[in-house]
Amino acid sequence: MAPVVPRRPAAGVREPSGHRPRSRLYAVRLFATRLRGIASCGVFFAPRRPAPGRRRNPGTDHLPSWRRNDHRRAVHIGGTYGLDRQEHVARGAVSDMPEFRRRYREGGIDSRHHTATYTFRRGHTKSTGGAVTSDLNQRAFDRTSNEELHWNLPAETAMPSGKAVEILEFLRWYARERLDSRRMDERRSIDLGVVPEFADAGLLGLQVPRRYQGQELSYRDTFRIMEQLAAIDCNLFVMTAVQNAVGIPPIMQHASDRVKADVLPLLAQGKSLTTSAASEPGMGSNLRAMTTCATRNRDGSYTINGTKRWISLGAASHYLNVFTRLCDEHGEQLGYAGFVVDTTTPGFTAGPELLTLGLKAVPQNILTFKDMRVPADWMLGAEGEGITAANAAFMLARLVLAAGSVGAMKRSLEVAARYATRRTVATGLLVDNGRTQQVLTEAVAATQAVETLLDHLTFQLDMGEQPPELLYFVAKIIASEEMFTVVDRSLQMLGARGFLDTNIVGPFFRDYRLFRIFEGATEAITVYVGKMIHRNPAGFGEIVHAFPASRQVTDLVDEAASFTALRAVTEQEQHILYNVLGDLLCWSVMAALTSSTATRSEMHAYTAQWCEHKLRQRLTEARRDVGLELPSVSTLLSHIAGYEETIGDVDQRRPDEEHCVDPLLMR
């Protein structure tokens, strides 16, 4: 690569005050900077080896590698992309250069996972990063050219921030040296050392501002860490996700300043855990069906009564975000409310742990509130804003589940690929079998499709933009469904080994099954998405056509959008139509988004074809489903009831183990 000649002022043009003409030495240094940038794309610089007999750093050599901040740093390409005095456009969203530069340095701008468009204008823009070719630099600095050059940042050139790299290294070390997932499963509890060690590494306050002792990481870094956790162990992922996505955000965004100052440092430092309590015995993700009630007292405080169920970390948390109906002192309903409550307050009872199929080390509890009084300033937001606070937390949780799904998919495929390259079958190596290659390729395409969608949403969030609400649901639906398919196929590929509980994918099959239910079961939220689209048909195109898809995908999307004009006669037909619309929106988004990234690589091109094929399949199924005539409910239930004639009454009635203290010994 030829060095770029430094720009010199034109004849008769005076340089700004304080500006020194750039020397030949400056040009050499600039060239060296670019060369280092190219060499560092996508990798981390290893620490420089000390001279023989000389210690690297006497103050930190005794620490593990992830703690040596001075010796292991993520190398940002070109440092800061040479942003001083530059014009920079990232999809038209960046106008404040100091703010953009600060966020990039802190890891808030992702240049690997997101395609950002950089606009170079004559005489104004210069890149010191190695990711830009010398040809582009030369044209950008050519004073005779008036063209604007648009560069799509490749997906392979970004790295997490320095703190995120430190946490990722810690997690990988912890998985290798400390973790025993099987022991946690058998004991149905997290190891005693997990919480303090995770707190020390910064994992329990990932996005908490630094003034509250948190890490203040970007969404990109947070999701990358959650992906890593999910690839290691689902229990650790859920524990960390509940703290960071469900517990802390309502407090951080809606609590009073006094509550934030009192509570957030404790949570960020791991001195206390937190979660949110919304689900109840008679409702799941439908928050408006809550029966737990908070009654306003004359002194301004509130009294909470009710029961919550399926609350992750419910019994282990010191602070809870409790969401309730709101009533005045006369029993009149005022809407909904959210409260931060201290679980040491009288009236709170942590009930029994629910014995789950998987995810055994993270307790799911029943919580009871009986005349529990909460001060007025511990309310989340104003009266009636409880649904807003709850929705914001659960929306973020859906993206965190998508990030975890990516980690589970990658780990399952890694294990399946290892096996396929070592296992010999009748046709030779298993990996050389055409059907095996097809299964692996489709699983990789599913993984890349989910990752592409998550990257798109992450980029918007880190740029301060708010994605359409329905895209959060799309991410959760597609990620959880495709993840479980990938895990299932990986287990199938392992044969009998996959069915062993001591191997990796078997426990994944049990634990990650819950993702299809967490934060709204797939069927329920697909119907909800379809209902929202049916109410606002224009929203279908507004969401999907934001992606520059190919002509054939655009035609398929238009056909999918035409289903919004259909009308159902019965309530059951309406539910089916809503499900069809929700499903079509999900795969229209995936097909359009992956079509816009198809030129990145051969695998991206296959992923785009795979998503387009999925959309075609969904359209075929949609045409069938909207005309489906179902038997009546009575006919259906009568038929199922007849099964007892062939299988008999087999309900088990033998008493289980007794866990209660003998009544004669109790107080």
C-alpha cells in the first residue's frame, strides 16, 4: 500500500491558527498507523514479551490474565478512526462528532456486526484506520475529485470494548477452570462462588452507569457477553440476564433518584440480586390480567396484596420490581403500578421452589404479598405507569434471549461439527455425507440470520434510535424457535451420545427449551404481533421495506402484506389469521434483512436464500391456514377424552417425600 501524501494548503490559502504544516515524518507515522490498523483487524494484540529476566509488570503479574488491564487490550482499528475534524455519517444518524467519538472509544459503536456507511468528502475527511484501503484514502484526499465515496464497513472488522474483552476472557477461564454444570444441576443451585466472582468481574451491572459503580457498557458489548454466557451454561446466562435485563432496567429508568443512589450500587457490585415479579398463577405475559393489587393509603404509602408465580431468583433477590393493579383507598382502579420493594419488609413471603424440567440451578419461586406496605417514593415512575416500566424491561429481555439463543446455537453446532469430523459411518466420515452437510448448513444459516437481526437492532440502540416495537417480538420468536431447532438437530446428529446427560447438547436441550416460553410463549406473542399488524396494515410495509431487499424478496413481502386485508368470520378464525400474519411478518423481516446483507460472503448469500425459501414456505402454509375448517371444541375434546378407554386411568397417587417440619415441633 502506497503512503498517502499529506494534504498541503493550496497556494494563497492560509492555514488555521495553531496549525503546523505536516512534515515528511508525519506522513511516515501516518502510514505506520494505517499499517498497524490493517494488521490488527479482527484480532487482539498479544502483550509484548519482556526482555529475558525482566518481569512484565511486578504490580500485576500475580493476577490472572483477564485482570491485567495494562497488558491485554482490545485494539480498536486505527484507534478512533481518525475522527478529528472529520465529517462522518453513519446511516445519517451521527451528527455530533464528539459524542460519536466518545461512544466509539467506549465500545458503543460496533464496526464488526453492523454495516455503517461512512461518507468521505473532498478535503474534509481522512481515515487513519487500516480498515480503509489505500485506494479509497487516495481518492478521498484527491483535491481534484468532487465525488462522495460511500463505504460499507465490513462485518469482520470490529471488536468489543476493552472492558467487554476482559469480561469475556474471565468467562472463558471460569468455564474451563471453575464451572461444574452437572453438579449445579444435581444440587439445583448455583455454586456459592458464582455471585461474588461474577460481581468482581463486573457481570452484575453491565449497563449500570459508572456513577453507580456499574460498567456502563453498550448494547453491543452487553449482548456479546450474554451470547458468551449462553454458550457456557444456561443457568449462568439466566441468572445474569435476570439481573441485567429484567431487574436493573426498571430501577435505572423509572425509580426516584434517591432509590437509584441507594440500590443501584448494591446491585452493580453484586451485594444484592434483583428481579421483576409480574407473572401470576392465572396469567403469563399478559400484564393487564394481573390480580395483585396495590392500594393507596391516606399517608401516601401503598399496601400490596397478591401472589406471583414463576419468578426467577424470586427468593434470592433482596430487591424486587413488583407490578400490580393500582387502587385508591376506596377500591377504585387507577391503572397499573410498579414498585421497588425490599424483601425484608414485613408481609413478603418467598414460597416454594417450582421443580422445573431444565434450568434447575436458577430457582423459580412463588411469592406472596400480604399487607406489605411500600413507601410512595419507591414507586417506579408515576401512578399508572407500571405497564410502561414492565414493558421496557421485558422488551430488553427479549433481545437478551435472542443473544443467548445465538450462543446456544454456536456451541451446539461446534460440538456437532466436532463429532461429524471424527465419526465414521457407512458412507465415510459423517461430515462428508451430503445430508449431514445440508443439516449443518441450514443450522449455520439459521444462526447467521438471527445474529444479523440482533446486530441490526443493536446498532440502532447504540446509536440512540428506538427500533419498532414489533421487531423485539420478531427477534424473540425467530431466535428461540430456530435455536431450539438447531439444538435438536445437533443432538440428533450425535446419535446415542446426544441422549447422554453427561454430554453438552443434552442439557442444552432441556435448559433452552424454556426460551420458547420465556417472556411470552411463541404462539401467544405471534398472535399478538399479527393482531397489531391487522389493526395497522401499513405497519407491515413500514417495518419490512426499511431493508433494501432484492426484487424477488420484495415481491414475496408484498404478497405476505396482502394477508392484512383478510377478514375472519369467527373468533377462532381470527386467532388463526393473526398467527398467520405474525408468522409472515417474522419471515418477511428475515428475508428482507438477509437479502440486504447477501453480498458480504458466500455464507451470507446462502443465508439470504434460506430465509427467502422459509418465507415461500410460510406463504404456502398461510394460504392453507386461512381457509382451514376446524372441528368444534366439543368434538375435539370428546375425541381426546376417548383416549382413556385405551390408556386407562394412570394418574399417580402414591405420596411424595415429606418436606415439612412435624406440626408438633413447630411454634
